[in-house]
Amino acid sequence: MVTRRTSLAGISDEGISEKLLSVAREMFARKGYDGTSVQEIVAAAGVTKPVLYYYFRNKEGLYLELLREPFVKLSVFLDEFANKGGSAVKRLEQFCNRLYSLFYEHKELLQLLQGPPPGTPFFNFEDYYQRLWGILGHLIDEAFTRGTCERRNVEERTALILGAVYMASRVRARHRETRKQGERLPKILDVIFKAELQEI
């Protein structure tokens, strides 16, 4: 079988690296990290192994670069909500909807939230996760314990709401072709909010 290779003439360095990233992202998602070989990636991208090694050093470097963009976005997202003012309930709703969209756009974040896939290189997600948990917990604490409301277990509420966002994101990711890109978090979160607020 003859592998058809695309010409790299006139393609910028950025174009070549983006092609490799695009191909690797699709293959890792479909076959897993261990199940995807460097040869398969370069053949699909229409380049040679030395080209991949030039841009990313090896398959591990390519995988870690794929994680860089979603985690930069996650970090910016967390920075924004760490210092945002206004109604706590409104900020909590905005936080959950934005996190839902981020999970939809980058399923790598979803995968790492449930634990890295077997065989993948180490990536320190824990620091990001602890920060996400802390900011969400703070918003919940503000939203549900202001004024005369009795303080309840913020950890339980944080787990409940993060779990709802996570599961809704997983369902949406499985049905990408039937969902709209800008769709908001399903009404389940509204139900949780109302039930929680009525209890306090």
C-alpha cells in the first residue's frame, strides 16, 4: 500500500506543527496514547519522523503540547473567576456554564478529571484541579451561606455541582454532532440550585 504524502512546500513552521497536533489529537482520542505510533502520526500528517522530532522531540512531547492549550485556557478561566465581583449565585452559574463549555471544547480536561488514560505521560493536573475545586467551593460558600443562612457542608455541595457539570459534559461530548456549540448547561444545575437554596 502506497502512503500518499502531502507536499510541505510553502507551509510555515506553525502550519506543520499544527498539522501534527491535529493528527495526533484525533489519533490519541480514537486509539489511545499507547495504541498510536509515531509512524502512524507522521504518515497521516504527510511528514517524516525527523520532522516530528524537530518540533516536539518525541511522541511524549507531542502529547504534552496538546495539553498546553486547554490548560492555558483553564488557567485564564480560573484567574477570571478568582477575582470576579457581583452576585455570588450569578457568578456560580456563569462559572458552571463556562466550565461546561471548556470541557466540551477540550475533552482532554474531562479525561484528566477522571484520571489520566493508561500509558500516557505524567502531567501534573492536580494543581489545576485543586485550584478549580477551591474557587468553585468559594463560590458555593458565598452563594449558599450568606446572611442568616446556616452553613452546611461546602465540600458536599462542591462535589455535587462539579459532578453534575462533569457528567453533563461527558454526555454532550458523546453527542457532538447533535448539539449546538454554544449550548448552555442543561437545566439539571438549575434544579440543584433551587433544591439547595430551598433547604437553607
